[in-house]
Amino acid sequence: MPSDKIEKKRKRASDRHERPTKKPALQTLPTLVASVVEDKSELAPIIATTPGVLNSKGLRFNPYTKSRHNVERTATRNPGIIGSEMLLQSSEHEKMDFVGREGTGEDVDSQLKHYVAVVDPERKTWQVVEARRVTIRGALRSRKPVEEEEESEEEMNTMRAQRTNLTNTFGTKQSRKAVQSMAENAQLSNAPAGTLNEAGAALISTLPADVASGLAKASNVQAEVQAAKPLPTPNLTATHPADVYPLENLVPGGHSTLRQLTGIDEWTQQVEAGMSIVTGSRYVSNRVVAVVQSGNTTQTQVLRFIQLLLEFTRSLKSMGRDKGAGPGSKKLPPREDLRKILSSTSGAAGAKGGKEVDDSDIALLPDSVVDAVRRRFAPQGGFLSKHDLTLLHTTICALSFHIPPQPAKDGGSSSLGGNSPNELATDPSDLRDDLRLDSNTIQQYFRELGCRIDKPRESEFAKWNIKGGKAEAAARRIARLRIPLEFPKVSRGGRK
């Protein structure tokens, strides 16, 4: 039978405690006389900690101090420490910069007092002085400038470049064609009218002859297509959006034509008398009072010329099936009738206050202005082709950028008028109604001019008179002209 006696396991010698049970006697220290040094200077000792960074003892730090504002002073604290803040900085390390800052009021440790004790064994005294606590952090120094990196012989290739090299070396014909297409798209993405920047020219020079010639052809095609479109000629070297479509290119005859426009004095007198101005254009009617009140003569002249072109568009008649004109062409009215229509500031009907205006009451435009408009937009003489009509519409759209959204709130002579310093913006909805176009067509016109089309920002609700909040803003679109311009890309066709 098994034994009922339980055997206890004997502990090994190594399992036993080796620490002696008797405590050693503490070394007796001599009695020291303690005292606190009351130093009110801001140059107090510093206790520096470097969490996470191994600080070298040979580094020298440059101290900087600045005064603190709105700090509660207490009688038990050093006023120099409370009233000023210490910062330490060192750039002597080869790869790192060190900055030491004191704790802010939100830091729990900053509410504690820190002291440094100096012991003098000969005099048997020790003195305590309040100190600052600074936390030193290290950060990698910024990389070398681009010029120095280009001089180095060893440059690390990116993952995209490595994959491109592997595809060109070992890939199939279809994969190599895909890589070539990606390179072309990346090169043409930032070329506004087929022009290549320095980086693009360098990339083409490194490609094989057949690939480089293909990119050059695509660039030339983009430039040719852009130049053939019925658009005002942009200034691609402009550094500000206001110089992209100058008035000298949009108005035939430039400022000389603007100075000969009639009806501006009539608008000024009506605004000064507090009368409402009635025009046949929604765009002009919504802006004429603010533009005249701003006192900017050039903007008033541009608005009058926009009204002239809108009346010119309304006066065109359909030609039906005329074999010599082509589809979509419009017929001009007789010369004298056209002169009277363009001279009226209240619309082609010539109505003012419900009464018909006599022709003798209208100040007729000079013949030079009427002839300049006819030569620019009707080069064939008696009609406008579809191409000419599109040029007329896009010119009106480009002129709208010279009318700021808030001309009366910016001092009159300023060119901002509610625009941002780096962009010109306009609301295409009124021009859409005046030209009797749909939203997609008018937005496409502004895209062809190099604009971005997006929703108004929440900070711009007051500027664009949006009172319905985000719901109304979601249905509105704003055309913005910025540098660099963004023109629609040429379609290369799909795969067969």
C-alpha cells in the first residue's frame, strides 16, 4: 500500500536567500548648517533633462531669455524665474539640433519647485538655490540644399523609377507602352498650352529617340489644338491672373476704344441721383451700381463694353439653311440699326421707364468703335460663323474677370474688390442667362480659358450673396483664374 506520509522537497542551496539579514550601519554624516540663497536674478542654475536622446557633454548651448506676460507672482518664488523664460539652443552636433525649453503651465512638473544644493565640507554648510528645469529635445537637421544633392554622385532612385527601369528591361510590350503613356500624361499635366518646363525638357532629352519624338509630337498637337480654338489669346508668361487676359487683347483697339464708349456719363448721373438703372442684361444690371459707386473708371468702361457685346449677341438673327454660311451661323443687322442697338444702354428695345426712347436721345457710338467690333467678331462681313460666335462668348467670359465681385467695398481704385491676391473669380450664372446657354456650356467656356470650376467656399458666402447656406452653395459654381492655368487635355482616343 502506498504510504500516506507526504514528503517535502528539500530546497537547494541556490534557492536560499543570500542577502544577509543584518542591516549595515549607515555612515554618519557631519551636521551641516543649511541656508537658502534668495537670488532674484533671472540667471538661475538650470537642471536639464534629455528624455530619449543621449546628450553629449561636450555640446555648448546658447541661452536666450524672454519675458513672460500675465504671470502671477508669489512671494515664495524667485521673481526672475517667474517673470522670464529660458531657452537653450545648440547646433554643434554633426547631424542634430538641440533645443531646450521650460515647461508650460499645462505641464504638471512645471508647477513644482526645483532646487540645487551646494555643499561645503570644510565649512560644514550647504546652500540651496532655486533652479530652472529645462527639457532638451533633439531633431535631425534639415537636408542639404538641392544644388548640393545634385552634385553628389550617389543618388537613391525612387520606387517608381526602379519599377519603370524593370518594366522597360523585362516587361512586355503592353506594359512598356503603359509606362510610356504614364510618362506622357505626367509631362503634359502641367503644360498649359503645350509648352514644356525645364524638368520636362530634361526628361525628354533622357528618353529614347522614338519616345522623345512622340512626346514632342503630343506637345505640338496640344499647342496647335489650343491655338485653333476660338478663344482669346492668353499671356502664358504672366505672373498674375490679371495679366493673363489683358484688355489690349480682349477689346479691339484697347483703351482707346473704351474711352470712346457712350452711356457712361448717363449711368453716373443716374447713380448719383439715386435712380435705378435698367438694362437688357442681368449681369450688367446686378453690378452697374456698385461699379459706378466704386469710382473706378476702367471697370465702368469694361462693364459698358460687356453690355455692348451682349447687345451685339442679342441682335444676331438665325440664317436658316444658307449654303455659304454654314450651320450655326448668325446674321448681322444692317449697319445703322446695329449702331443704334450698340449705342443704347438700356437694351435693344430702347425702353426707359416704360416709354420708347427716341433715336435722337441716344448718343450714338463713333463709327470706329462699331467697325472695330465688326472686324473682330464678324470677319466675313455680314454674318458670324459658329466659330466666330464662340469667340464672342469666350471674350465676354474673359472680360468678366476684370469686374471684381465686390467693387464698391475695396476703395474704388484697388483691383482686388473681393478677389484673393492670387486669383480672379466670377459667377457665371448671370452670363449663362444673358447668353441663353446651359450650365455645362458656360462652365466649359471658362475651363477652356484655363479656369477651375468649384463650389464657393464657406468664407465666401457673403461675397457671392449666398443666403441659403451650404445647400445653396452646393448648387452654385464659381470660375477661378489662377496661375498656372489648367487647360483641358487633348483626347488621345481609347484602345481598339
